[in-house]
Amino acid sequence: MSSSTAVKEIAPKRKRMMDMILILGGLKEEAAIPLSRVNEEIANLKKEIEPLVSEILAFPSAYYQRFYEVSTKTNLPSQITDKGILTEAILNIEKALEFGESAGLSALKDALKEVLESMSAKPEENEKVSVDLNHVLKGLPKTTSQILDAVSVLEETSMKEQEQAKEELDSLMDGFTEIISDVDLDADTLLGKLQKIGTKTRYGPFLRVAAQLKRGKREERIDDERFKTLVTKNLVTEMRRGIIMFILNKMGSKTTPQIAGLSGLSPQDIQSAIVSMISRGEVEMVGIDGNAPVFAKVIGKAPDSTLVLKRALQQLRSVLKTMDDKTRHLVENPLNDLETAYSRLQMLGEYDEPLIAEPMKTLQDIGTKVAEAAIKSHAGDDSDELRLLVSAGLEAFARFRLKIALEKGPHLVSGVNVYGEKLDESTYQQIMDSYLNNELERGTILILIRELGAMTTKDLAERTDIPPDRILQHLLRMKRDELLTIAGESHGYILYDVPRTLTEAEVAIQTISSLALQTAEATKDLADTVSDLQPSSIGKLTSALDTLSKARDKMGKIEIGGTVIAKDLIANVEDKIKSAVAMGYRTRARIPSTRPKVTIEDLMDVDVPSVIDEYKGMMGYAPLLGFGTIEWVQSKCLGCKSCEIACPENAIELKPSIDVPQFFEFSDETLDSLPVNKSIFYRTVRNLATVKPSTKIALDEDKPGFGSVEVDLWLCVGCRTCVRRCPGTDDGALELILKWNLPEVIRQITAQN
């Protein structure tokens, strides 16, 4: 797809990456320096950096001591009600203490253990614990009212933010309208003016396209006519998309007419832009307002509070039919109000969760107690096994899938389907036994995770008699159904948890325990590295400092009672870390490493991971990830130029050439997956041809929807932008193969040199 004979100028950062390939591969050597000079540079670095490192190493312990003192005054540990968070925090702190003593962390661990033990204390065997369902549900109306009030506050906050954003939008639109209405502007001036106001949208695709066009024109890779077309059409279109994203970001979910009213853009332009933004994965439809669809930016994962409310609705609906009239009256009205609150939260998208955390946690507790009341009313045995089984059954029946299967299933045996077939009773029984068993197993998993906190496949297999492979299948299914979320990992296993709304105290403890482990590892690495500093360990030195710097940033965001803890300590250590990192990089630049020479053939089968693993410790980072081979599949390509527009290096282009012989290789399945117009065109060409063509057809000019994608590996940095942006069928028409085309790359490097 690319020619190895073409030699083009490349950007400095790309040239540096190419030089690294030559140096690390042995095809080029950096100037060697005497060993005495290396030792001198290392000695100077150690002398300069040791005073800074001693203060940096003292920072984490001092911060954790201050954190413990503040948490004790505010009684922070006792505010945590989630066993999973307490267990994970204690485990992280214990691991951190293995790297070195810290009085603050040790005291915090003991305080957390005390809270966990009090939560885990079981009642005496002869003490009967009963749950009154009516008493539990009496608190539901009040909790529902609190949730509705909190949602109203969130909406009011959103409205105030929208009013502020409206002034920014008006200013933005005034500038945009003035620019595009000026017919006397040349393309260069138009690009400059658009780029100036486009930065206000912070829309990545617009900023990238503007930068690409500017660089392409400066490097004379784009002729004047094409440059004008790309600016007046492509860049203006990206600007409209940026305005739409600005509105959805700052002003919340909107319909097309609402966006048109706010921006002054035509509804046709907005609708066209939104369609393309949906295909890019930037915008999604979240509801209906009258007859108009409501659009919002894609936020990836719904807030935990929204998922908790969704789960509570499922629980209340599942037990509603089993209640008597008096009890049902306590649930019906709140249930309708909670449905409304759920819809309003969906429309808000992202919001400040702590504002709604307390009533949402109360609602979650009500759902759990309702399940306990149902268990107590149906079982006289208090054993954990029976309780878990009954709980699992309630969890299973809370899902509509199982209820529908049980209600409709008998009709498959008693009657015949539309084909006159009748399901065998024994076969039906086997199907239902298997189905019911699966649902009960999933219910068991949910109960265990809800009570014990985040768990791995291994943990669940040890707690139950379910094989690990079946547990993993259940976990993946429940994750897809939004019943579970991923909460991190433990010893190489993924941790699964139920959606939980965290309070300020829980967020603080969760964050601080995670940082404790990270900083403990980093401080040990830093101390060991500085004590025996070698040229090859400079990368490890800067990596440890970077970890401490990121931890310091997160510490600056931890608040208790609205106050940042140890603000003076955090500010004081920032400059010291930056100075230490700068010293490490300066020294590394003065003592470049050398590698023995090898041949090109030795590099032909080297893949990305092995090279990164070998050299990243020495370099301090992985500079070689940006190499790979982009493969293009014509049968999936829509010819939309999304890849060409999105490429930050101008390394990919849709050439006005059609590979007609390939039309005859497309399968019927491939054609069926294409848009109708493309599919009809390909089929028509194949049907009209009397013989199979043997050559490509060159087009006189660009034809939207057709052409051949070519990638220049001399310019490509393997960033995957084109792969992500491609809207082609299935997984798109482009794929990055992480197997370097080293012979071609190296030939171009040596030719350039």
C-alpha cells in the first residue's frame, strides 16, 4: 500500500522515533563517551538529587499522619458502611506497610479494622432478628422525597451552568456567523479565524483537522485548490460538530430543534452532524421529548447512583405483586416517583453524585431489608446456606427474564407453535431446570458480592460450589446487564462489584488506601535506586518520581468536610519532585547508551511487545509503540475520508482510484452488511461485466464514497486514530497490525540518511 522509494520530510518527533529504532537496533550508534565521564555524571546527579529525595521520601508518611489526625477528629472511619471498601482499604494499607513503617497508616488501619469488626459482629445464636416489612417501607416515601429534592437541586445546578454557558455560546456563534458570512476571506485567513474561535469548543476532531491543514499547507503537501475545499467544507463541518458538542457538554441533553434554537444553525445541518457524531461514538440518544429524540454526549459509564436507582426499581417491582393492599400502598406512589427520578437522572447524564449519595444509600438499604423480610417470612431456618439460597431465589425472580420464561413456558408444552410443533415435556423440563439453575447461581453471586464487597472469580469459586468457568460466564452476563461493575483487580484477577453510591468518607478512604500502596512501592524503588545509582536505572528513578507526582496530584483533591488535607505539605513537595525529574532527564541526555550492530534480517520478526519489555526500563518510557502496519479492507470501506481527515500526521489518504477486480472477490455476506447504495453499485458492476477486469480504474477527480486508501508508513506513527474513526461495517475497514514492517521502515531510514 505504500512505496518504499518515496522519501518525504518528517516531523522532528517522528525523526526522533526513527533514530531510536536505529540506535536500539544497532543500525546506528550514538557517539560513545568515556566511562570516566559516565561515572562523573552519575556522581553529580546523586550529589544534587539526594537532598531533594530525602524530603520527597518523607512526604508520604507525613501526609498520612496528618490524614489520620483529621479523620480521627471528624470520626471518618465510622461513616463508612460498605464492608467491601473497608476490606479493600485495610488490605491495601497492610501491603503498603510491608514496604516500610508509617505511624499514620498503621493507626488508620487499626481504626478501619475496628469499624469492620463492629459491622461483622453477629447476634447471639439465641437472639432472634426479625424485620418488619411495613416498618421498613414506612421510610420509603421520605427517602423518595429526598431523592426527588436532590434531583431538583442537581437540575437547578445544571440550569445555572447552562445560563452561564449560554453567554459563551452566543459569543461563539457571533464569531462563527461573522466568519462564514464574509465571502472575501481567503482560505488561509478563514482557517486562522476558525482555529481561533474553535479552541473555545475544545472539540478534538476540529482542533486536529485545523492543525493538520495548517501543517499540510505549510509543508506544501496540499495544493491551494484542495486546501480551500478542505477548509470551507470539512473544517466548517467539524466546527458545527464542535458547537453541538459544546452545547451537549455545557448545557445537557437536547433535541435537534433545541440545539437549532440555541445555536442558530439549521436543523438539517445539525441532524447531519449528529448522525456522523453517533457513528463516531460521541453522541447517543437518551430519550424522547414529545416526538423529538433527545441527544446527549456519550459518557461511557452511567454514574453509580443511576445504576443503584435502577436496581432498586427492579427490586421494588419484583416484590410489589406479593404484598397485601396495605403494604402495596406504601410502595406504589414512591415507585412512580422513583421512575420519574430515574428518567430525570438519565437526562442529566453526569452529575455531582455526593449530593444524592445519602438518600440513595438509604434506598439501597431499604431494598436489602425488604429482601430480608421476605426471607424471614418464608423460612424458619436461620442457617447461612438457606438464607443465601432464598436470597438468590429472590434475586433471580427480580429479573423479568425468568418470570416471563416461567409464565410462558407451560404454553409451549400444552399447545403448538405456528409451525404445528409441540415441545416435548421432558425437554422442556431439562431446559427450565438448566435455566432456573443459572438464574439461581447468578442470584447467589449477587448476594455474596453485595454483602462481602468486590470479589474475583477465584473468590466466588471458593465461596460456592460453582466451577470458575461458569462463574466467569455469569459475571460477564451480569456485567452486560449492568448488574455488576468492574472495581479494579486483585492478584491478577478482575474484581466485580455491585453499583454503589459512595459517600465523601468512602471516596476519601478508598483513594487514600490505594495511594498508600502506590506511594509505598514508589518510595522503596526511589530509595533503592538512589542508594545504588547506575546509568541503566535512571529510567526507574524518573518512573518512581512520576508515580509520586501523580499521587501528590490526587492527594490535592481529597477533601474532608470541604477542606483539602495537608495543603502546605502537598504544595511544598511539588517543586522538589519536578526538579528531581528534570535532573534525571538531563543526566540521561548527557550519557547516551550504545548498542551492538545487527543486520536488518535480525529485526524482521521483532514484534512490539518484546522490544518494549526489553528497553522500557532503560529508557524510562516506551517510545516504540508508534510503529505498526495499517491494513485496509476495501469491502468494508465507505469511502468517507474519515481516516484521512482524522489522521494527525497526514499519513493516510483516499486516492481517486478504484480497484474494480476486488469487487468480484466480495462475498454475499460482505455485500449484505454494506449500506444499500454501495451494495447495489457493487452488484450492478458485477452483473454488467462480461469479463472480470484485471486493472484498477483511475478517476479524474475525487468521488465521494469511492477510492483506494493508501498509508505512508514513513509518516504513520501507529496512533490508531484512523482505526477508531473509521465508521466502516463490522469493526471498520482499517486495522493496526502490531507487527512492524521493519524492512520497509529501515530501508527508508537508511535512504534518508
